[in-house]
Amino acid sequence: MPMTDLLSLQKNFIKAHLGPGDRAVDFTMGNGYDTVFLSQLVGPAGEVTAFDIQPAALRSTAENLAKNNCPDNWRLICASHHRAKEFVTGKIKAGMFNLGYLPGAGNKKLTTMRTTTLPAVQNALEMLDDGGVLLVAVYPGHPEGALEGEELVKYFGTISRFQYSIAQFRMLNSPESPFFMVIEKKE
Ligand SMILES: C[S@@+](CC[C@H](N)C(=O)[O-])C[C@H]1O[C@@H](n2cnc3c(N)ncnc32)[C@H](O)[C@@H]1O
């Protein structure tokens, strides 16, 4: 895998923290590629809850899960991710945010917004189990994505290093390329 494939690289962090029987959340379901990835990692004894505000995302993800013969360990919720605590009981070992809009035929106006992304990420940090990991991928190539990224970077800079380790992975010579942040909750 080339180092520049940052979005594939992020999956390695999930694999290092998530295993059979664990609980995980896909905070931005989209077409379900991340939901499939999480479902296969946690296996039949695990649990994956995925959120999106667009019914089209739920349809597309259900098809993707079936096509990939995923175990019966997932729930698809049509609600904003800032409400995740209403639907997920107990701590999670991993969470993924792939911010932005639904790729393909989706409505590009239905992108993630700072007003809900920030509370959703704050809640996700609280939901994280000791030794758990959160991945947040940002697409700064569109205006809301750029602002969302700036606010998240600022917010993560305020979090206690004694409770969480937080790193950013970004192409320095391609500032509009997607980048991601890894948040690990210390044991
Ligand atoms: C870049 S896509 C996610 C890609 C996806 N993880 C995949 O594997 O295909 C971002 C998704 O976030 C969704 N979204 C936007 N606002 C949201 C919100 N407040 N809560 C949950 N999902 C939201 C969009 O509808 C879109 O489907």
C-alpha cells in the first residue's frame, strides 16, 4: 500500500484495536464500506451500529452488507450521529467518522456540518472504551469540509493528553487532500 493512500492507512489503526465480539460504531454510514469492514472485524459475537441521515445510505449499506455476506451483527439507524448515545448502550472499542457527503448519486448538500459533527465527536470520545480508537477523516476540498477540519483540529488540541492520544495524518504538499485523525483512549 503506498503511504499516500491515507484512507486505507487509517484502517490499520482500527484493526489494532478491534476484534471479535467487540462493539463498534460507524458514525457516517454512506455506502457502507466502513460498516462492512467493522462488521467483518467484530464477527458474529460483535455489534456494529451505523448512522446516516439519508434513507438512500441505509439502502445502499444493507445491500453492501448482504453482498459481502456480513454476519448478522449490525443495525442501521436513520438519525444524525450526534444522537448516537440514544441508540448505543455501553462503551465502544472503535468508531469511524468519514465526513463529507454521500459519494455517487447522493445529494452533495447533505454533507456533514460542524454544528452536528462537533457534538457527535465529543459524544464519541465519551463513548470510547479504555484502549478504544476513533478515526475521523476530513475532506477539506469543499468549503464546509475545510471549516469542519479546522474546528476539529482546534477541538482535539484541547483534549487531555493523559486521557487520550491524538494524532493527525495529513499530506503536507497537498493541503486539499483528505486527512484523518486518530484518537486512542488510554488504558
Ligand atoms: C463520505 S460519506 C461516508 C462514507 C462511508 N463511511 C462509506 O464507507 O461509504 C458521509 C456520509 O455522512 C452522512 N451524514 C451527513 N450528515 C450526517 C449526520 N448528521 N449524521 C450521520 N450521517 C451524516 C452523509 O449522508 C454521507 O452519507
